[in-house]
Amino acid sequence: MVLLFRFIGALIVGAFQPRIAPFEETIVRMRVWPNDLDLNLHASSGRYISFMDAARVAMLVRFGAFRKVIARGWRPVVGGTMITYRRSLFLFERMIIRSRIVCWDEKWFYMEHIIERPSGELAAKARVRATFISRQGTVAPRDLARVAGHEAESPPLPDWVAHWRAADPL
């Protein structure tokens, strides 16, 4: 239930922030709450991924696509996450989540999320592959960008994306 509140918060905050272009970074600020803790009394590894889910919602709102995606019945799905954990986040600690779309191919958006302490110290970094689905199948990232009013083309795929695609060709 608390994750629902994070999503609602991301929707509200994103709605009052300026729109972004496809490859611009978004910043979301959150705090670690008691229900985010594991037995070691720090944010659980799964919560980091949930924090990033909420940050993607804010990014979708600021991208100008949220209402249009919902109206079309498109649903976001994550196809993979590669995450590295560097530092623990503790009870009531604040964090900053920096998110951006790196590129896209015919099926997937490739994104990067960086979770930092307010001091700038890295807590976690993830690379995520996500797409949108409709009743007709996968929505091409280029089509979603156009629906949001962006005519941008994807930059070239970085090496890490090419390696990921070769290792796990979904």
C-alpha cells in the first residue's frame, strides 16, 4: 500500500514540474520509511527497485506521455534490470533518484537510474529495459515518443546495451 502512495506522490510532483525532452534527466527525492527496511535495518534490495519504479512514473509524467498512455490502454512493463548496490540507505535517510532514458531500439527503452544520498554518494545504479504493451502487442518506443509530442530519434546504442541485447535477446 505504501508503494501506491509513492506512485501517487510521483504523479503529483511530476505534474507540477516542467516537461522534459526524451533524453533529459529527471530527479525525484524520497525518504526511507520503516516499511522499506529489511532484517539488517536498511532499505531492502527490492525497495531500491520499487523506488526506481516510482521514479519512472514521474519521468513518464514529465515526458508528457502519462495521460496519453493511460487513455490508449498502454501499460508499462520492465523486461530486465541490472543493478549494482554500493551503499545502504537507512531509516529516514533521504535519497535522490536520477533517471534518464539512454536510448531505445524497436522494442525497448533503455534507462539508467542512479540513487544517491543528498551528499552525492552513490547508493545504487541500475540499467533498466522497459517497454509498453497494448492489446495489439508491443508499442514501439518511437511511437510512444511521438504520442507524447517528441519527434526525437534514439542516439546510437551504447556498448552496454549492445552487450545486453546479445546476451539476452528478448
